[in-house]
Amino acid sequence: MKVAKGLFYTKDHEWVKVEGDEAFIGISDYAQHHLGDIVYVELPDVDDEFEKGEDFAAVESVKAASDVFMPVGGKVVAINEELMDDPALLNQDAFENWLIKVELADKSEVEELMNDEDYEKFLAEEE
Amino acid sequence: MHPYIANTPEDIQEMLKAIGLENVDQLFDDIPKDIKLSRELDLPKSKSELEVSSYLKKLADKNCSISELTSFLGAGAYDHYIPSIVNHVISRSEFYTSYTPYQPEISQGTLQYIFEFQTLIANLTGMDLANASLYDGGTAVVEAALMAAAYSKKDEIIISKSVKPDARKILHTYAHVQDLKVIEVDVKDGVTDMEALDGLVNDNTAAVIVQSPNFFGIIEDLEAIGKVAHKGKKTTFIASVDPISLGILKKPGDMDVDVVVGEGQSLGIPVSFGGPYLGFMAVKKDYVRKIPGRIVGQTEDLDGKRSFVLTLTAREQHIRREKATSNICSNQGLNSLAATVYMVTMGKEGLREVALQSTKKAHYAYEQLTKSGKFKPMFDKPFFKEFALTSDIAPEKINEALRKENIIGGYDLGKEYPQFENGILYAVTEKRTKDEIDKLTSVMEGI
């Protein structure tokens, strides 16, 4: 399973890529692999605000449907509309295809997340 | 031994022995003694089948139906003509005895007619898609409201008081347990009070619900209401419509309505003392992932042949039920088939003819009844096939006099709208003749 370097991860298999005061949020390769063929992605609206831990999206595959939770709090500034038309992009590359871009509410929340090395260790324990 | 219970006393003893009991009463030991009836029921001696069936027939004959009476009663259930082909088709045992399929793809015939029903409803309402039907017009209004709340993640539902009262009552019942706030908008001159509505719509508004033709038969200005409704962020504009009226009225889909629901009883289903009826729901594409109930789609099988499947069901209904906006997994199968056969039989021209004749006859009745001034119109607004009149005479008195002449009078508006005491709502369908309308007028003039 691929783990992208330089990103931050949650135990629910979301990732965060920080760029200044903003961040991209997506689901990890591990998540897409376990979900199987993804057929639908439900995304929030731009300007929606979420707290850390709140569910902000849902990903549906041929065998499951699961909520995606905010790794950090923030206000949605962009959503990846390509996923609405072609949800399978998440199966092709879960790191390239982000779900939403947020304006971080509190940058220090990122520090509570796992870095790529921690996440790799976490995955090894999960397996 | 009872003629219809096959177990002999010996059988019963054997069964009791097998479960370790002495007598049948012990099966009910869990029920506290003080609430148990400790004597025989006070019923007459048993009767023969012949006696029972003639007794029941006598009771049944006390009911009077629209087959022997002339009805001017509507208020949500209408006496439209049902072509005989409807009953012939739906009485086929393949359709008549089958429940909504739980292993759907094996029932291609059922899926095909549901697909056709959806297509007809979507075309009639001018919307992108329709579901496989809902229980009735009232629950369809509620399902639409719940969908709007889930779609917008908001909790205020605004509904006009010109929506039929039973639909509003069902909405209040559901809203109570779903923690939704229902706000009713007053009626002004027989239509939704636009100024009041304007003051109520805000960013917490999940849905604005109106009915057109409304409960008083009057055509609401859907375009204007839509503009007000859409001032709210992600607010869903829901219109409940009479499908027959769409034979001549503009399609809701062309008037910025997001969700169209309605009572489908008019489409080939008998009034049957109040049910079972047929709810329908059609939506814009944006709601395809949120629409409750079943949706049948057309596809191709392995051999490339046209076939039908259940599709796009919100996963919530099956595997994330706590997140579901609706747990409706069924549909009103037989009645949706009746509606399908009706619509296909009537066609575009036929439906237009039914609508035109109904509205023309309703307007003739309105003119005749208001001529002498004894009965006055309650509202001065364009109406479809129903209109409200008022007078100094109590509605019960009028309806009693009509009943003596084998006429079912109108609906007493004072029952649900205290401000409209003495108001009566009359419905006139294409089935009414000039003679029947003239008789109604002469009886009412004579009271």
C-alpha cells in the first residue's frame, strides 16, 4: 500500500496536505483499496464549515459506503468536482485526487496527526 | 370441532404435551390475571355460513358509493372515469397477486411497468426523474420534506395552509420525531399569502411546500412562489399537484419547482372510501442521490437485450440506515400499475380532454350555483375543478337535503378551517352531466 511522503494522516485513513493556511484533504490509498470500486462521492458545499472529527463527505463503493471525517477543522474553499463525474479517480490515485480544500481553522490541529512514518507503522499494526 | 379449524381435541392435547402444558389457557399465563377476561365473550351462538354472509351483505349495503350516487365531493379524492381496460390489466394474476419484488431483477415485467410509470410521471410533471411511487399524496409530501432537510442539512419546513389538511397533519407527525420545525403560512384570498411567505424564508429554510391547484381548487402562482423560495440557500421548492390538472396546466418542471409530489388517485384508481391511494414523486437531477424509494433503470443484459434493474438506491437505506432520510423500501405496486395503464390509455390528448371537461363543467356549476346570489363564491381566483361557496345555511343542512336526492354534496370547509365556517368545497369531474349539475343547483336553490 502506498503512503505519500510529507502528508499527515488520521487513524480513519484520511490525509491532509498543508499549503500555508490552507490544506487539501483526501482518503488514503489504504482506504480506497479496502473500499473497492468507488461509484459515488458525496462532497460538501463550498463555504461549509466543519470541526475536526465531523463527517463532511461520504464515499460509496460497490461493497460499502462510509463517511469521511475532518482530520482538522476548517472552512471548505474548494471541492474536487471531477470526482462527481468520475469517482473511480480515487481508485486510480487516492493521493492525487483530493476531496476538498479547506482554510484551516487552527493550524496546530495538524500536529495531532500522524506523519507518513507514523502512519506506515500504524498500517503495519492494522494488517 | 370447529368447521374452519382443522385441529381435533386430540391434536391439541398432543401439541400441548409436546411443549409440556396441560391446557391452552396456560399459553396465556404471562398476561396478568386482573386484565384477563374470566368469562366467555358475550356473543350470540354461532351462525351458519349462509346466515353470516347475508348478515354481512345487509351491513355492506348500508354503504352508499359513487356508483349509485352523484358525487360533488372532492377535497383530495376525485370521481374521474376509470376506463375498463385498467381493471382488466391489473386483475391479471401476474400483477394482482405480486408484492413489490424483493428479488427484483427476476420480475422483469414488474420492473418494466414501474419504469414506464416513472417515465410517464417524469414527462407529465416535466422533471428529470421519478421514483417507483409512494404510499399516498400525504406521505409523498412528507418524504419530499425529509429529503429537502437532508439535502440542505437544515430543519425548517415552510408549508402553506392551502395544502390539504391531512398532508399537513402527516407532516407534523413525522416532523415531531425528526426534530424538524414546521411553519404554516396563512392563506389570503384563497391562495398562499406571498408577503407572509416572503417574511418566513431565510437561510434555515429547508423547503417551501405548496399545493396547486390548492385545497380550495385555486391555481397557485408557482413561478412567483419559486422565486421567494429560492431566496433561501439550498431551499427546495416542493409542489404537490393534481396529475389530471397537468393535462392543461403548465408543467411544474418549467416553473422552477425542484420536487413535484402528488396524489395519483385521479389516475384510474377508485375513491374506495379513502384508500389505498398512490403517492408519486418526481425530482430534478440534483436530487437523484437523495430521492427516497425505489428507482427502476433500463439497461442491457449479457446478450444485449433490453432489461430493467433497481438502480441508484441511496445506500443509506440498506447499509447506513441511521443516516437514511427515508426507510421506504416499498412502493404502491398495483395502484402505480393502474395509473400507468390509465395514462397510457388516455394519452396526452385524452388527459387534456379529461382536464378540459372537468374544468369546463366545474365552471358551469360555479356559474349556475352563484346565479341567484343565495350562494356566494368564497374566493375570486382562477380555479381548476373545485371551488368554494358560502351561504347562510349550515353545510350539514345542505348536504342532508342533497343526500335525499341521491347527491353527495361538497366538503365542509369549516371542519379544518374555522375561518371558513359555512364554506363548502365542490368538485366537478368530467363524469358529471349538465342534468346532474342542474339538479344540484335546483335542490340547493330549494333549501
